[in-house]
Amino acid sequence: MGDNALRAQKQALRRLCAEKRAAMTPQFLFAASESIARRVSSSEAFCQAEGIFSYVSLPNEPDTRALIELAWAKGKRVYVPRCRGKGLMEAVAVSSWQDLLPGALGILEPREEILSEPAPAISLALVPCVCAGLDGRRLGHGAGYYDRFLKFHPTAKICLCFHALLFPDIPMDAQDVWMDAVVTENGWFQRKK
């Protein structure tokens, strides 16, 4: 498949997923997020991780706030993304919600005065998506922030996704990074390598 055809396929899937997300009620989003958080927090990957990299969720994504707070309560080091230029992202350690301010697109990011670490000790990454596949494929918003970051930070990668946004065939190219597992409100799907 050519680059243009792949881009068009990804954009069509993003539009379909935007429609599906728009139909999700606040009650569903809350219940599904709670279920996803329970599955992740009881996993061996989360329990054994000393350093966790997590996105800070937007209202229409699986909510990561409970997982971040649990990680802090258990004394884990929590890193969240801060965008730096086109497609570049860094991991910054934060220890409370006061360490975050609204950044690009209203997404909470670490305050500017909090410096990133050159080699953050990340043992688990919680990754957002537009949609995903049971086989570990992930489609993001298209800027490539997570794909670029994860290529240089080898760690366990768990994609949090609502079950309605799972598809059997997610288009990917050479720059896209596979997830080790996809977790939805209905289950935990491990990538078969």
C-alpha cells in the first residue's frame, strides 16, 4: 500500500472513531475508565513498575487520573509527557497535580520549571490511542509523538482503549510502534509475538 493510500485509510478510521467517541455517554466513559483502571492497576506490569510513563487523559479518553494517583500513593515515580516542537515529546517526573498546567490543546503538561531527566527510569508506558487492534496495533492522532518517544525508550507498552474502538485491521507503517498489550473495559489483550 502506498503512503497516500495508507494516510487516507488512517484518516478515514480517525473520522469513524471520532463519531463513535461522540456517541459515548459520560456514564459510559466513567464506568469503562474505572474498569480499565482496575485491570491495569491489578496487573503484574503495573504492580512491579517503579517508573510509570502515562498520558494525562482528556475527557473522551480512558481516564488515567486514578492510575496516576495510585502510582503516587505506592511510591512509584510518575512521568508524564511534555511536547517539545513538532512531533517531539519528553518524559517529566511529577509528584502532584500542582506540577501540571494546561498546555497545547488544553492537555495538562508539566510546568516549564520542572526539568526532564536525560534518561528517565520508565518500566511501563500507558499509551493513548484513537483506536487499536487486539494484536497490539495502535492508531494515534497522527503527529507521531508517542511513536517517536517509544522508539527511544524501550519499555513495556500498554495501550488503553475503549472496546468499541477496537478494529481487526489497524493500518500501520514502519514508524508506528506496536503495543505489548491493549486493555479495554472488557479485557486484557496481550500481543502475540
